[in-house]
Amino acid sequence: MSSALFHPRLADCRRLFLRNYEVLINIGVYDFEKKGEQRVLINVDLYIPLAQSTPKDDQLDEVVDYDFMRDTIAKRMAQGHVQLQETLVDDVLAAMLAHPRVRAARVSSMKPDVYPDCEGVGVEVFQIKDAA
């Protein structure tokens, strides 16, 4: 996979990431999916300008905290059943981009238990904020 860091608007960014965050969520359009939780793996990349993410005093408040990504996902899951992975990743993406330090984000979800003959099925979305 090529890195979005090659995009000219992201050349001055660092990438913060959350990999294969395993959650149990009510997701799916079929009746059997609406009766229980499914395992979903969520991945997030945040692109943050170095000017806003380079700590000078080695303090947590100088950077975007990893908890922001996990808490954002937890808040979305707490809203209840979602039918489509597309909706899930779009909602998480919008929340990630709402952070004032984040210039761009990539969010993906994967259901690893849908088919026995593949690693999983999923969706990925990437967006750069409009230049202000």
C-alpha cells in the first residue's frame, strides 16, 4: 500500500496510527447480524502537521493522544446498531477530522469472521481537510 504521506499536502505531517483495534459491535443488515455483536478490526491513520505535533517539552498535551482515537471509536459504537461498514468508517472519519490538529485521516474496518475462505471483508476511506 502506498503511503498518503506522498500527497503534497501531507509532506509536512507525521502519521499517528491505531492498528487492528478489535471491537465487538452490533453491525450488519441481515436479521441474524442484528441479534448480536460481531468482531470488527478498525484501523486509523491521522496526519498531523509537524508544527502541531512536535513536542518541545516531551509532554502529552503537545501531541494528539492515542486515547483520542480509541475514545472516538467507543463513542460511535455506543450510539447503537449500525448497518453498514461504510457508515461506521464515515462516522469515525468525520469525528477524527473534527480534531483541530488533524489535517487528514484514513479509517478502515474489517469483519474477519464473515467468510471462512478469506481474512476478512472491509471498507476504507481517506480524506484531507479542505485548505482553510
